[in-house]
Amino acid sequence: MHLNFFGADKEVTGSCHCLEACGKRILVDCGLEQGIDEGENGRLPFYASQIDDVIVTHAHIDHSGRLPLLVKDGYGGKIHATRATCDLLGIMLRDSAHIQEMDAVTNNRKGLRAGRKPQDPLYTVKDADETLARLSPCEYGETVPLCEGVAFRMVDAGHLLGSASVEILVTEDGETKKIVFSGDIGNVDQPIIRNPQYLAEADYVVMESTYGNRDHDPVVSYIPALAKVFDEAFAAGGNVVIPSFAVGRTQELLYLIREMKERGLVGSLPDFPVYVDSPLAAEATKIYSGDLAGYADEDTVRVIRGGFRPLAFSNLHICGTVEESRALNDDRRPKVIISSSGMCEAGRIRHHLKHNLWRPECTVVFVGYQAEGTLGRMLVDGIKQVKLFGEEVEVQARIRNFKALSAHADRKGLLRWIGAFREKPRRVFVVHGEESVAEEFAGELKKRGFSVYVPNFKAVADLEGNQILDAGIPPEKRRSAKTAKGSSAFSRLLAAGQRLLRVIGHNEGGANKDLAKFTSQIESLCDKWDR
């Protein structure tokens, strides 16, 4: 019985793990790498045809985005997920495939001028459709047999509609072991969805650590705080721009805004206009407005039973076309613009940032995790100038980061989740976190008496002997491999840039005089080499 680590190992994105048991290979998640992690999406680290079953914890692309590549490369089995996850995958994988196709067209156009051979997209809409045909929905609490000796059960993880932690029961040679994959553990008191459910026993746990070294702001009620941000921006004549994940976060925001309006909390503009500028978000909102039986929390169920539509209110507008999106930036009236992507890496949000970041009367509100290396992370960290569509844009808008709105459990929430086990597992594998965060969280668990291991990419664990058979590839070697396709000099430059980001992080809390000097040195270097 072996456990292979194929993604989100000392990284945040690209979740992918493979359990070998009873002669079968069971893949748990198959996600895309994003942000600074991105680099090897085009090649799976295993043979797709040798996988027997796939289980998906939830629909977010960093957990599901390489499923069409898996099918394209020869996977022929079922893909198991909750009913709600299957519904969301129906729109997310098609959208991801469309982006892959469009990116290939753009890159090939540039490559043709440079004399490079054309490249195929990672996968196509046809590949996505063939993937969706393999979906096998299940419900929370249902025991699903995969083969003789192996069965699994989904438990609500409280992270996204349909998200799950997965219990896999394996019986070999008359002995049964339970392996738990946490998936992404949700924050508490989120709109619409329920709080994460806790598990009581496991022999081994594969656990996420996204916010393993920090706690969110206290969740008393963030609706008044968010309303105050809106009120101040509208009173100054500005917009509120919210980069938001199209699936999950956007729908939760709409729920909060509906309540905000009902309570009359924005005095300067009580019936302020709200624009959802994301076709994917519009499709996801239809799912969130449908049958939520078994998935929604008590407040949402009560709203629905009272005859209200939980995601509908006056002056809500859905932008379906590019023309409608562009018109938002020609309209100078104050408004809320919710657009994807949530980390500002692509999509319409970058156009809205270009038109609003330089305006001091505007506010940009972040409501989700920002991965290292993304534009969203740079804005949260205080960057003063960004380049968008070839144009330098000075950041004068107010930047607000509502950490309490995160869909991920914070350090306390993660400790509460792992602390619910009646007996400590034989070992906890800490994954899905930046390297320093995963190591720090692992250290916290060790203090509490847990046996912990933070695996590298391609590490292999023997679950019968409770030992590590292969330590895998350390992050620094993997980063070197990711950049090896470039010149060695450029690879060194990329590595130096990544080191600079780490050094900046290490200087948090330093003396203002020293930080100002460090900033001036970096800006001088950028001025010299920004061509």
C-alpha cells in the first residue's frame, strides 16, 4: 500500500495524489499548477492509462484542471465527485478548455513571427466534454465501492459548494486501514455553504496547509465592515473593484450584498449597482440558485423557503458580452464590479484594474487567497506600480484584503480539524501550502504530538510499514527543472528573482529606514533593466 505525491507538495496549487492499494491506482485530484508554481502542466508525472479510478475533492481548477489532460492521455475510468461538484465541473472544465485553446492561438501567432513551430493546446473543449462524460456523482455520507477491498466516502469540507474530504477504506490481507484526504478545509460561517464537518478516525491523513501559519481576522460580522468600504468609495465618487473567483466566492459575495442592501448599510448610495463581469460566474450562479438540498447551510435554506432568491437583488447586472464589460469603464458612476480571475492573472479583471488602480477614489477589495507570484499577491503586498497591457499603471486606489472572507480555514481552523480525531493518526502528510508555511504548520503539529511529514514532489510513502520509500524532488531542484527549457543564464535570473521574493518576505517587520533603503535599491535595479 503506497501513497505517491504528484502535486501541491510544498506548493499551493496542482493538487494530485495517488494511492496504490489492492492492485489498483486511485488518483485523488488532478489539478493545474498556477502562479509561481506553474511550469509542468503539459506533462503528467505518471501514465494516465495506469490509473484505475479518480476521486475529485472539489471543482476548483487547482484540484480539477488537468482532468481533461488525463483523459486525453488515455485515462478510461470513472471520475467520482459529489453531485454539486459534478455540476460545477460541467462549466469549469469547458471554460478552462476554452482558455487553453485561446492561449494556444495567441501563443502560436507570436511563435509564428518568431519562427517557432505551432503548439497544441493543453487540451480542447472536446477533451473536456469527454471528461465530463466520465463523471460519476455521489452524495455526502454515501459509501462507494471502487473494487474489492477499496471503498470511499465523502464528508462536507465546507470550502466550496460540493467540496469534500475523502475517507478511503482499504482492506488487504484481512487488515483495514483508513486514509483521509482533507481536500481544502473551509472557513467557518461562510455564506450559503455549511461549516466543515469533522472526522473522528484515520490511520493516515493527507492535509492541506494553505493558511497554516496565520489566523484570519475575527469573524464577528464582516458585512458592516464591507459596507463601510463600499460607502467610503461611493461617497468619494469611486468604484469598488473585487477580483473574485468565479465559482464560490462570487456567489457568496452576492449573498452578502443582498443582505447588505436589505439592512440599508450603505448610506451614500443605498441601491448601488453591482456588475458581475464574468461569463463563468454567471453560469455558476445558476447552479447556486438551483437545488441546494444537502449542500446549503440553515440560513440559506431558510431564505429559500421564505420565497426569496438568495443571490438576487435590485440593481444587479450580469455582463455577458465583451461590449458590456468595456462599457463599465466608460461609465463614471460609482458601482461595484465583481470580476475574475480572483488572483488577477487573466480575464476581464485586468482591464478593470487598468482603469481603476490609478484612481485614488477607487478601492480594490481582495476576498480570497493570493498565490505567490500573482498580480493579486503583488497588490496585496503593496506594489506601487504595475504593467497592464503594456502600460505602466500607478497604484493609487486603496487596496483592502478581507482575510476573514477566505474560503480556506486559517491556522486555528486547521488545528481544530486535525484535533477532532479521537486518536492521533499514524502519520499526517502536510501538503497544499507554500514551502515555508507547510513546514511551519508541520512544526506546530509536531509540538502537539503528531507524527508529521512534509513530502516533496514525487515522494513515495509505504503505508504498511509507515516509512518513506522515496524522498522525491526538493523544491529547489524542481524549480531548476521547470526553468531548464530556457537558457541557463535566464534560469539563474528566475531563481534569483524567486530568492528576492523570499528575502523580501524575511524582512517583514524590519525597521522603516532599512525597508525604505531596500525598496530604493530594488526600484533602481528595476529602472535599469525594465526594457
